[in-house]
Amino acid sequence: MDIPAEIGKFVRVNRLDERCEKVLRELENATARKVMGLAGGAHSFELSGDIRDPTAVVMARVRKAREGGGRPARRRASRSRSRR
């Protein structure tokens, strides 16, 4: 897959600004694919719905992808027993 070409298409289709395009081009390929919805998951390539600021939507995707997916890992509650 030609990631630079896909980024260019993603930027055009979603009418993203230059700052957002620069950020996308600086991402690792796997992260860029995830943000653009090309790696499966919840995101779609073309943003849909009534979106006022598509750049903000994509930048939020980038932030979540950098943080490891956006959902915090669930931790098991540890039970400590004190013996007396």
C-alpha cells in the first residue's frame, strides 16, 4: 500500500488543513493507517455525518492512536488479605 498517496487522498476527501496533513505524514505507517481507517477498527476513511471541523476529528484520532487506542486498559482489582 502506498501510504503517502493514501494520506493525500484522505486529506482531499475529508478537506483537512495543511497542519493536519503534516501530522499525518509524520506518523508511522501503521498509525497513519489506523487513523485513516485502513487498518480495520472503528474509523472510516471518509468522515461522515455533520462534521464542522474535520481536522479536529482527525487530530483527535491521532491523539488516541498515539495514546494506544484511546481506551484505558482495564485493571483487575487486587484483593489483599491481611492475616492477623
